[in-house]
Amino acid sequence: MPRWARYNSAATPVCAGFITDLSIRNATWSDATTALAAITAVDPAAGLDELVSVVRLLVRLESSPDVPNATADRDHPARQRLTAVITRLTAALSARPAHARQSLPQVADELTAPEYLLLRVRLLIYALQWKAPTEGLATLTDLLADRPLTAPAAIHLLNTRLSHAQAQWEPADLLPPATTLTTTGRPIDALFALTLTSAATTRAGWSPSWRALLTTLRTHPSNDIHHAALDVVTASEG
């Protein structure tokens, strides 16, 4: 479908209809989600507008006072579908070049309500421009500054992304944003800096700049950061 969707304008609306029709409870809506994500990844001009509309409608459906909530046969179906849409979209775009992933912030703009923070963060992590990630990382840490229980899940997403997208970044790309994040004094910024440090030095080893940055993180006023930085070592005793 992604190969011929651009030649048939009905493809994306049909997919969107299956996804947002909550009366459809077989696998069709799930298949449609996979197809729409793939279409958008291959050709954003063919799929992005429809995908954004899907996200917008699912958010609206989720806000209904009649939404099934922990019932025997259904539980927040619109939210579950929304999660599937975001997960499959980021997976479909994961290996695509930076310019192709710039559709992700547009989708993230539809998820500004607090209950969708982790989905928004996922989109923005996958949208990061690794050659100049400082601004994108600052946006993420600002979103997470007052959400300490969400931060570990976000760090896990960032770790996973750094691991799976190694072809898209070089260790030198991570040093400027890590240095900037280390200087703010905020624990969430330092936690992101430590994550970047660990990823970069796993690939490139411990240059003097990275060792100096780790030493700085070990003097952070937050005990959590101080202790986490001690667990990242420059030389193993094993």
C-alpha cells in the first residue's frame, strides 16, 4: 500500500476511517494503523494530514465522558489506538533521514494535554536532529522538568533511540548538548547529559572532554544525579 497510496487518494481516508471507528473491534483497525504509518513514512505528503486528523479525532474521542473505563470488555479504546498509531509511526520513521522525521513534531503538537506527555516525548525523541540536537533536547527536558515519575520512561526511550539509531549520530555530536545540559543545575537536564555521555563513550571511549563532563556531573547538587554518575565508570576493575 505505501508504494501506490500516492496514486489513489482514497487509501489514507479509508485507513483513517478504520482506525477511528471504535465500533470496529477486529484486527482491521490495527492493520490500518500499520498501513497509514507506513504510507506517512514513505511519502508524508500522502499520509501526514490524514494521520494528524486521526490523532486529533482519537484525542477527542478519548475526552468523551462516556469513554469505557476499566469495564469488562473495553478500556479506553481511543487511547489504546492512539498509542498504537504513535508507536507504529515512530517505528516506521526510525531509520529514515532527518528531513523525513520532521513530520513527527507536527503530530506531537496534537498531544499537548498532560496525559499524553509520554507519547509526545516519544515523537520528539524520534524527531531529534542528531547533528544539532541541543534545541530538541532542551524542549524535552523542559517538558519533563515537573514530571519526575515520567522521566525514567523518557530516559529509557532516549537510550533505546541512541542505541538503535547509531548510524545517524557521532559521539562528537552529543558533546555540545551534554555540556550545555550539565550546566543548568536541573536534575532532569543532568540525567539527559549522563545518558548522552554513556552512549557516546560506549562508542568512542573516554576522551578528556567526556571525563571532565562526568566529573562535573559527580558534583551535581542532586544526590540522585551524583550517585547515578558514580555508576558510569571510565575504567572497569573487572
